[in-house]
Amino acid sequence: MVDLYLDSDLGLWALEQVSESHISHIITGDKLIADTARNRHIKVIEGDVHAANFEPSSTGFSIHYKRILKPTIISKYQNIYNLHPGYLPWGRGYYPIFWALWEQTPAGATLHKITEGIDQGPIVAQTQVEYTAYETGWDLFQRVRQAEKNLFTRYFEKIVAGEELSCIPQPAGGTYHSRKEFLALKNLSDWKSFSADNLIRLTRYLTFPDYSGLEIKIADEHFEVLLREISTP
């Protein structure tokens, strides 16, 4: 049996794919996931797992779980895996899809073992997802999400069966970005230092259905004109 660490819509999707007989605990901060698991009579740990008193299974599997697992939790498992929306070693940390587009680095999905270093564990499998500089964040997000689903489908039964999955160390290099870095760029307090091309790129890469994540804090007549030009098909 497996402890599943789940958050986000992908975590809910994963929960819908599995049998109750394969799950020891669902650990989540998402109320919908918690309620769905309880309705299926699966044990739920809601909130901070580090404060919980429970007997873990031998294997853990994290799918977009929002908390960074501390060594005290990691060490309780014989094996614990993570499904990450980045082509490691590129895209460690937060918002790897955005950073792949912004920095023009490899994008994709990776299944890896969890270690103390954030997204630094050895790789079990990964899928690179190609893109162009002219796509929106949503365009790439959808294909990376499908790559994650494919990895989950391919490996979950092996993980449940306790199969020892072969893995390789991550290559040297890559990238890491914190949530603070993303928010600093997204809020764009120093937008006047950006070229018109980079403003267009940033708007494109932060674009999702019914949402543009670019937040401009300073009103400026020239920039309003620029935004109108960006939005013109």
C-alpha cells in the first residue's frame, strides 16, 4: 500500500485513478481531495503532515503536494517518489513551466525519488515536452500535464507492487527558482527596465484561460498603449 501526498487538480485526478485497496493514507491540504477520499473510506491526514501522528506505509508518492517534506518524514519511507512538472535538473522549485518558457530551457515532466534537496532526487523516468517561444503558458501547461498523467499511469502499479524502480542521478547543472523570485517578476515593480519584447513575452507566458497574471502597479500612458497593442490579434 502507498501513502499518497496530493494537492491541486492533478492530485484529485490521481485519486480518481486508484483503488482504495492500494492506499494507506491520503495526505493533503486540499479540502475537495480530503472530502473525496473520506467518501471513499480512505484515511486522510489534512494539513501539515509534520504535525500528524500516523504510521506511514513503506512507500510514499507525492503529486503536487504543496509542502516541502522534511527529513523526519522522508526517512520514514523505504521509497518515496515525486511527480514534478519540470524536466529535471531544469525547473527545480516553483513554477517550472513558466521558467522554461521565460529562460528557454527544457520543459517536461519527471518522476523522481524524494531526497532532502528540493527536486534533487535521482530520476526514475522523464518526458521532455517541446515548445516554441510563441506559445502561452497555458499551451505548454496542457502538454506537460498530459506528460505527468502518462508517467503516473505507467508507474503507479509498479510503485504499489513495491517494485524497486531503477533510477539515475540527476545531471549537473539545471535551474532552480523560488516562489519569491516568481512573484517579484510577476508583480513587475520595475517594468520600465523591460524591453517591449520582454513585456510581450512575460504577458504571453503568464496567460491562462480567463487570467493574465501580469500585475502592473504604476500607471503610465505609454504602457497602456503598449498593452493595447499586445492584446490586438
